Amino acid sequence: MGLLVKNVRFLNPDGKLSENKNIFVEKDKITKVVNTSDETNMNRDSQVLDCNGDFAVPGFMNCHTHLFQCSGRGLMDDIELTKWLEIIWKFPELFSEEAIYYSTLIGAIETLKSGSISVADIIIPGIPENAVADAITSTGLRLVYGKMANDYMEGTNTPAKSTEKSLQEAEDFYHKWHGKADGKITTKFTFMGLPAATKELVMGIGELSRKYGVGIHAHAAEGKAPTEKVRERFGMGEIQALESFGVLGETTQLAHVIWIDDEEIEILKNTGTTVIHCPLTNCKLTDGLSPMHKFQKTGINIAFGTDGAASSSNHDLLLEARTGAMLQKVASMDSKSFDAPSVFKMLCKGAGDSGFKNPGEINEGDPADFLILDSSDSRFLVEESCLNNLIYGTTGKEIVKHIIIAGEIVVKNRKTTLISEKETILKAKEVLEKEKHKFFDR
């Protein structure tokens, strides 16, 4: 059965609104986009979603997060990064597989309902892989999955393993998950970051990436003290070290990227590496303010991620993007920095080689992954300001009405269609109430 999405107006990257259109979907592809008067070749068995002039935009891409952390939201606030990491490494012993499942599921629902159609999620060693993958894909989200490899003690309780075992687990993870869930799951080779990795591990991850044609997703230059320790170990900054180890390039995405110099910015530009901006976490953990405005001027590809709820308290990518845009304007003292059209493209096109084809537009032949925004919202009173108000004045939870992923309506009238949000919240509360004592007794 096909899908006909009727009477939508496209909100384009230049801020202009199209005339009313109909979008025809077969299986997981957009097969035709026509004016509303043209309903030829419509499958009579098609499901019809009449949008009554609401706005269609490409789905957003949450390019860096850890959804399993929801159970720690609000419990790990007002501490700096190093202490925070000591707690997060204990999660596998603090929460059962059931608790991790529901914690992840709550995060997935929040991520989905705020407009993300895919999520790049990284788990730490010890977190149950099946529980996280099942929770995320049960909502309809696409998943770019990674499991951190670690072979160096960053703190007092980093679960470091041997380099050989870490690389074997990384390769096993790829074989287990890549292409699963009817292609809704792809993988990235992942290491925590240089503060918790040796040169041999990072180079090994690079070799696996090239062997299987799968990109790399890692943290980089997030905290000032850890970055200084990396410089002491390797005699160079984190980005310089990663380049020398052969893991930068167009299929590599680095989250945070705060403590770097101008020479390293040039390295990112020349290698085509993507950086992922997670401003709420960086503010809350006092990581620092990433010079994303410099990256933008240099032409480096930038994407957004919400990071985990235990640090950012948030899964709404529009809120993340608005925060990031405002911070970069004041950091640069340039009002044109991170303007609405460029931020919109960062949200929709994501992290370059994300694992999924995502052109950042809605065209015939593209995957049927798009959002319908509520055009009746008061922030959309003036057509010429719709894009600016979307980026600077809304959150996804407020404005996203319907979501189509792989040709399936997964959110309709702000309600998830594949899973009960109400039942999930009740069950999550029951499970976490039962287990929270382990967190406080740690």
C-alpha cells in the first residue's frame, strides 16, 4: 500500500514556501511530487494524509547522542566533565537491561517527536546492545549505531580492555548490526576519544573503517584538561594526532571539538572531516565553547547532536540548534554567523556520510523521510519569516505535527503510531523507581 501526503507546502532552504503539493510514496521512496490538482497514477489502496496546507521539510538528523542515559537525567547535574564521566562508566552496573531498554525508549520517543528521523547513537562497554537497538528501532527511527572502543585508562574507572580485544569487539559489532532491521541500522566504527585510547587502537579503528567502507564516529577535544593530557602523551593536539593516525576524512565525524587551534581547524577543512555541535552539553558540563563559527567560515561541514540526556537534559534538535546558533553569534560577534538557512541545512543534511542517503531536500526518488510542521502556529503568521522563526523561535516538540520515515507515518498528530508513549512512560517510571536506589547508593 502506498501513501499520499496531500496539500503540503514545501518550506525550502532559502525560506520560500512553495504552492500546495502532493507527495506520492511507494514503499520507502518518494515516487512523485506534483501540484495538488494532479492525482494521476494514484494507487487506490494508498493511505492518505491530508495536511491542509501544513509545511513539509526534510527530517532532521541527530548526529551524536547516547539515548541510554535518560535514567540519569537530572541526577548528574552541576558537575564537571571528569567527575561526570566517572559516574557514566558505572551505568552498566547501576541499571538492569530492562531499565536501559526503557531509558533508551524514552529518549528515542523524545528524539523522534521533536523531528529527528535518524539518530547516531553510541553506547559504552557493558550497555546491552540489543536493548538499545530494539528500543530505538521500535519507534521507527533510523539508527547509526556505534560501540565505544577503549584501551587506555582515562579516569579511575574507565573500563579499558586490551587493544586486540577492543578491535575484535568493534569488528564483531559491525558484523552483528550493520544493515540490520531491514536496513534501518547502519554502523560506525567508534572509539571514546584519544583521552581513552592508544595510538594502536585508533589506527586499528582506521584500518577497520577502510576495510569495510564504514565511517568513524568519535569524541574529540571535548574537555580542556583531557585535551591537555592528550598533548602531553602524544606531543600534539587531538586533531593533529588523529590526522597522524590516519582516521580523519569525509567519512569521519567528531563530536564537540572545542579545544583546538587554527592549525587544527585547517586540518579538519583539508581532510573533509565533519564536526558535530552539542552546545547544551558543552555549556552544562562547562566543557567550553566550540569555535564553530570559525569552522563555518572555513567551510567545514557542521552537524548537530543532542548528546545524552544525562548531560544535555534534552533530545530536541531544534532547541539544540537554536542554542548553538545564538552562542556562535555572540562568540563571533557576527550577527550573520549561523544564520537560519545555514542552520537549517545543518539540521537536514547532517554529518556528511551519515550512513543513510539524506540529500536535505524533498525530491522524487529520495527516501521518504520528512516532517510536516503545523502551519497554524502563531510563529508562522508571516510567510517571509517562517524559516527564521522555525530556527530561532520554536522547538521540535512544539511545531512537528506528522513524521514519515521510510514511507511510514511514525508520528501522526503529534502521537507516535508504532508504540504507546503513555504506556512507555508508566513502565519506565515503574522500572526506574525500583532501581534508582542503586544510583544513590553507588
